[in-house]
Amino acid sequence: MQMIIVDDEAHWVDNLSATKPWHSLGIEQVHKAYSAFEALQIIETHPIDLVISDVIMPEMTGIELIGNIRERDHKIKCIILSGHSDFEYTKEALRHQAVDYLLKPPTDQELLGAVKSAIGQLKEEWEHISSHERTEFTLRENLPLLRGQLLLSGLRGERLTDEEWSRRLANYHLPFGFGECALLLVRMEDEFGRYRNNGLHLLEYAIINIAEELLGEFANVWGVKEEHGYLAFLLQFRQEHSASFKETLLEKSAMQMQAKVKQFLEGSLSIVTTDFFQFPCELAERYSHALAYFRQIVGDEREFVIRAGDLNLQAMQGPLDVVHAPPGLKNLLEAGRWDAAEQKLIAVFAELDEKWSDSWEHCLEAGYVIAASFAHFAHRSGQTLAGLLGEEISLLQSSEAFASISRLRSWSLGCLHKLREGTSNEVKDMRSEYVRKIQTYIDAHLHQDVSLRALADHVNLHPTHLSKLYKIETGEGVSDYVFRLRMETACHMLKETEKKVYEISSEIGYLDPAYFIKVFKRQFGVTPQEYREGVGTT
């Protein structure tokens, strides 16, 4: 950090530059200027951070100097010194964002305090700029990924509030608003398979560019590759048109996309378009509908362009929603979010009761997901599901747990409670082991350092974490235990040995015998020697 001192009185400049502990404030170089013009020349050639200037100087005042500095660099901090207080000068200095206005001669406390304040402002501003620029850079670098992840979240049906949608759309510079949208789902056909291990992502990128070029003439376009390998494009028209015009334009653009990809990339596409729907609330539903069209209508046929109308499926052919919707049961169990996991199961069974009460297959599907989540949790915990569930595992092994929705509900919630109880016991066992290690260490090293930091290092925990864990498990603080043990040990040694008081003091960790005597008397109302002699004790 570099500073310049400006004054037409040379002795004042020389004295300030040489006699103050600038280096201790982080100022590595102090420049001297005997006029405002000389100061401006130095500022032109050196990275000046701070200026201390007299206010009254020939040719150019300190206030005018600050004005000139502000035209060059608004970050430089300025402190004004003046031989007399003048309200107008003070007002002008503040207008030019001077850090302080000090009367000559300032005390060291005043001057160094003003400089520290200026340095603090500089650091805060640069840290903010650095942090903001890093954030902006990171955001720019990761913007395509962030945009893609947001669209994938919407396709999967992850629940975001309207406020969260609005915030992310704005932060990611996506020109989409709540309202009417359409979705295109694009399947790259077999010709692209030869690139699977060599450049397929480049072809996908090229198709996304072609789609954005064609569709972008009339709509905002937001594309991503989704988890099934399709390319998904969300469209929002920029102008109002009739429904028939938009549908025709959408179909025409999809066919143009097919043609351009075949012409330039030598591959074919099949495309399903949706009806227009309300974004974001209906996005996941329309996406699921388009996927179903690919599975059940397009199938293995190639180079289709088709609009996803009503499938008229039988109710029993529909998919389960809640059990597969994020957050998944497996993730909730791994995170230890037991109440949320229970609510997830309740919601799963509510959907089964409402939509699939006569479908054993749906009950089986939900049961397999639940059982797999339980088994995954057990194995991640280094245990077996049979070990955690006990007799309940037999209902899973015999498939009786899947016999009905009612049976599955009872089994699932009962098993969840067992898993929770088993995990709780495991946590308690781990806490008990930590407490045992801590107390064993204290017992063996009572005469040495048994501070919270030393104990934390011994068991590889953060001191704050150790303190909370010990208090939860035992009901008392670590320091309370150390003090109680010291006093109990002192009482035993006073009664059962002939060791001197200062020896006992040292052996229980008190280096100052006088302090030990004081603490002992405060605890028991008598001195150690009086305790030994039975004075005041029964």
C-alpha cells in the first residue's frame, strides 16, 4: 500500500513521513509532494492508495486536489489537514468523499486513526469488488451449466417457489417469465450412435445451436440434454399470436430442424412437441407426457414430428409420482431427515390410496423403492438391513410386505422407526465412546494440560463440538468434570496420603499452591490443611 503526503511546507511533509509508524499500518511506501501539481504527477506514475493533504496551498488548494484526484481515480482515499476550521472547506471535503478533516497539528491518535479508517475502507471496498468479480466470473463461466440444471429441475418436478423461480431466472439472465410455453423433446436417432465415444457432445451442442437459430427468430429458447438422452427445448413466444398460428409455426420449425440436422450433421431426429402450457407449474407434467408419447406412440419409428395430444391411457398404466419425486427417500435417510422421510412415506401412501388402490403393481413398485432405500441406508451405515430390522425382515423376504397398500404402509413406517431408533442408539454409543476417551485422558493427565483444546486434539474434534457433545451426553461441561475430579482427588490425597499441600496441588494440575488453596476453600469452606485435620468437616 502506498501513500502520499502533500503540503507546501516542506518541514511538515518531511516530519510526517519520517516520524510516524506507517509501516505498522501496512503502508509500504510514503511519497512526499510539496505542491498539489507534484502530487498529481506522483499519482500518475505510482499506485497511490491514500493522500494526506494540506488544504491551503498556492496554485491549487487541497480541496481542488481532491477534485482532480476524483476525476482520475475514485478509489483513492483522501484526508485533509488544515490550520483552521472552516465549515465551507469541511463541507467541500466531504462532498469530495474525504475520509476525514483534521486540524493541524493532529494528535497521533487522530492522524493514525484517520489513516486506519481509510485503510479499512479500502480493504472493504477491494474485498467487495474482488468477491463480486469472482462471483460474476464464476457465474459467467458456469452459466450454461446452471441454466441447464435449473431446466432439469423443472422437468423433474422439483418444487421451487415462485420467488425462487423469479430469482434464478433473473440471476441466470434467462428471458423467461411465468406464462404460456411449449416444449420440444428431440431424440437423436441411430446414425449418431457411431459418435457415442467420440464427439457426441459436440453434435448435441451443434443441434442445440441449430434449434436456437431456427426457433430463436420468434421465441426465447432454453435447451438442455435431459437424463434419458433427449434434447429438451422450452419455448416462449416473444409476441402474441393465435393458437393455430403458433402450432403451425412450431411444427414447421421442428421440420426445418430435422432437415438442417440431416443436411449438415448427416443424422436424423424425431421430435415431439407439446401443447402450450403454463410455465413453470405445468412443466413437469407436460415433459412426462412428451416422454410417454415417445415410448408409446413414436416407439422405434424414425424421423417423426408429432404433437403430444391426449394419450387416452387406461388409469392403471399411469406412473407413480410421489415416490420418485425429489427429494428421494434414499437422500432423506442419508441426510438423517427422519421427519421428512416419514412425511414422504405418508405422501406415497396417500397417492396409492387415491389413485392406485386396486393396483398391486403400483404397490409393488413403491415397495421396491422403499425397501431399496432402506437397504442402501443400512449398507452405507456399515450394517445389514436384517440386523437393523430384526423380525421385520421376514415380511420383506416373503414379499408379504407388498401384499397390500395397508400392509406396505404398516411395514414401511414400522421399519422407518426401527432404522431411526437404531441410528439414534448408534449415535449415543459413539457419544459414549467419546466421553469415555475424554474422561480416561483427563484421569491420566490431570497434572498436565487438560484444557478443552488439548482434549479436542486428543479425540480429533473441534473444541466447540466436543464441548456440546460432552454436555449432551453427561449433562455437565468438560471443565465442570475436570474441576470436580481435581477436588475429589485432592480430598482423597489429603485424607489418605501424607503428601504436602503443594505436592497435591501440582499433581492435580494447579501450578500455584496459593491458588489451589483459594479454590479449595471456596469449594469446601476450609483450607486443604484444615480439611486434613478435620476442621469444619464431619
